[in-house]
Amino acid sequence: MVSLGEIVSAADRLRPSDYTAALVHCILQRADWARGARVLDVGCGSGVLLAAAGAAGAAHLCGVDIEADAVSTTASLLDTLGHAGHRDVYRGEMFGPVAGRRFDLVLANLPHFPMNEAAVDGRLVTWSAGGPDGRRLMDPFIDGLAAHLAPEGRALVMHNSFIGVDRTRTAAARHGLTVDIADTVMVPLPQAKLAVMTPKVLAHETGRSIRRFGDYAFGEVSVLAITHATRKGKST
């Protein structure tokens, strides 16, 4: 039997972040992108991004995550909100569980902080770590996206500016994808994360995409809107 403490702990580890809030805002501001759409969230975590897409009128919701807690938490949230009849949630890596399927809207807030694996601020070890340059998951996500994005589909992807938006644009272009910036915000960077951040990235980006004011630091993050280059009209 699962104890109350275990439930609270799992919910706390999966609590939405500032990054998630920025992506939720983008989904709600562009509700027509989700309305009637087949939506995939790669790395669904708490499930709140799919919940936002559902609130905007998505036709079907699909989540993938490597963590068992994330799968059960997402399924429970969507069911509670009345989406039980049109949702799938899978445990697996990246696009593996949805091979051969295409989606109208793909969401991703993947671990892409430039750091090696470490538990920070009570989160899961897999929560933030994007490898030394932050691109350990971002690059394979971009490599697999085109095959899972419907011809007229869009993706909304959280992206730390300090891991190189231009690198992502170049990688996307190799697969016939176009990257636009849908929104840019600053988020707090707690000392616990700065302490494990790749020193070379921190040194290079301080004063650029990372701003420090005494003991406080903030990082620039963007929501990227990605489409097939052949898609008619603008993505934003």
C-alpha cells in the first residue's frame, strides 16, 4: 500500500517548473493550435502540458516519459479532468512508444540544463540534466521530430538560450524543419543549479543569456515553434 508520504513526495518531485509555466502560457495563448489536434508531450512529467492542451480543445492527448511516476501522475490528472476516453500515456524513451505515428502538436520540456546527472532541489535525477552542453536529449528530439510531426503540424519546445538556439536551428534545418521563437522569458536559476552547471557554459553565458544580481541569477529561455519548412503560412 502506498503511503501518503510517498504520494506527496512523487507529486513534489514532478511539480511544474517555471519552464512549464512558460510553455503552458504559450499553449493557452495559441489555443487554436491545440483545438481538435492530436497532441504529443515528450517527457510529460506532471501531465500539466497535456492538461492545458486538453483545456484548449485537443482531440487526443498522448504522453511519453521514462519515469513510472510521471506516467501514472499524467494519466491520473487527465482522467480527473475528463480526458480518460481520449488519452494514451506510455513509459519509454523519446519517440519510441509512438513509432509510426504523427501528431498535429508536439510539446516538449525536456531536461536540457548543461550539467551532469545530479538530484537538485528535491527533483528526480533525470529532471534537469542535459549533459555537459545541455543537448543530450535536445539533439535526438530534433532528429526524431520531423517523422512524428504531421505535415501541417507544429511543435512547441522549451529551450535554454545558453545551449544555443542557432545550433538547434541548424539541426532542425537538416530535417526540413523551421524554427521560430514564439516567446522568451527569464527564469530564476537557483544556486543549487548554478553549482552543478557546466563551468564553461556558465562563464561564457554570464552577462549574455545569464544575468546575475548579487546572489540572484536568471537565465533566458525561449519557447521554440517548429514546423516543416514546406508548411504554408507562418508558424507563430
